[in-house]
Amino acid sequence: MKQVKIAIVGDSFLDKYCIGEVNRISPEAPVPILDVVKTETRPGGALNVAKNLYGLGIEPVVFTIIDEEYIKDFKFPIRSPKDCVSLVKTRFNAFGQQLLRVDQPIAYRQEDLERMEYPSFSEFDIIAFADYDKGSITGGKATIIDTKKKDLSVFEGTQILKINRKEYLEATNVNFPQSFITQSEAGINYYKDGVFKGNSPAETREVIDVSGAGDTVMAVIIYCLSIGLTNPQKIMELANKAAGIVISRFGTSTITLEELNHA
């Protein structure tokens, strides 16, 4: 069987967590003081899609912009400009609640964008865009896209749209050959050529943190494509199972093939 080559392209983040306790109010302003107990850094965006895929037994190649210091932490290839500046989301949490999120910077530097590499279909069988509208994706043809852009005509020729309901309702030119619309507790809707064809309900689980659930859904769809699974109802069922697992954990999380098989 031919080895399917997969490229994940787009915006990546470093999701940093400062976790601690709040026992007092600042004397300087009416705000809580967080006594930090531990800090964690996890991959987000395109890197989270790729890490989920790797957990499912697929080794993708990632085209993104991320600090070299963090590339060594991953077991799959990452093509990124050298001496670039990463997008960082820092979350401050206490007692299971997020107090504040700080994004810095809010978009990529132009000099890093100009040096970013992009894949071609002559090299890869599946190309996936993880587009958080931070600058690394301006448009183009892909196998599947997950995007926050408003005008999706820039993705003409793309086969599959994966998007959440909020972005879907705000976007124009949304008629793709296939579309998977994620709707949180309402599950996933499937459209073929713009016509509604079915729904798969969400898994009933305790919700701890929804961060990165969309990346997991994206990864499962790509995984299904890579193994030749094209039945949209089955794809949605697997994606909902995977999302149900990761939202029951704290922070940006990933799925493994064993977990998916036993869900």
C-alpha cells in the first residue's frame, strides 16, 4: 500500500499555561493575585493538528512559523524559517477556571511570512490548511481547510471545508464539494455541494476545556482520508468521539489511535 504523504500548513501557537491559586486581591487594583504553582507549554494550531495526527499513527510534515527552540520537541518534520518569532497564547488558570488570556504577538512578522515555505501537490497527496487568519495562509488550493477567513473564494479548488458554526455563518462563498460544520454540543453537520446531508451528535461527556478540539476534529478527518475512509457519517462519528475525549481534559490535548478505537 502506498504511503500517503500529508502536509499541514498554517498558523501555529505555543499555548502556555500558568496554573495556580488565588487567595487574595491585589492592593494595587481590584484584581486577583495568582500564585503560580506550575507552568506548561503545549502546541496549538497547525502543530496541534499534526500532533493529533501523529498520535493516530500518521507522520505529517508541517509548514509553519515556530521558534527553533521548540522544533526539537516534535517527532515529525517541521519546516519553519530560522530566527522567527512564535505566536504565544498565555492562559492564567486557577481552580479549573481561566482568569485571563494574553496573546503576544497577535500576528506573524512580515519578514517571517516572506521566508515561510509552502508544499505542492507534486510532493504531497494531502495538503491541509490550518488557517487562524494570522497571516501564513492567504488562500490557495488544498485538500481540506479549517479557516477563520470571511471570504472563502480564495480557496477555490479545495475539496473539503471544516469550519465551526460561528465562522460558517459569518463567511461567504462557502459552497465546497464537502463541508463538515462543527457545532459544539450539537455535533457535526455534513454538507455535499452546499446541501445538508446529515448530522452526527456530539459525545456526552463532562466538558473541562474546549481548547484545540477543532484541531482534533481536523486531524481525524485527515486521518480518515489517509486510510481511504470516505463515508461522511463514519468520519463524523469518529471525529465526535475524538473531540469528546480531548474536551474532557485540561488544556490543548491530543488523541491516540488506541483511545479512538476504545472510545
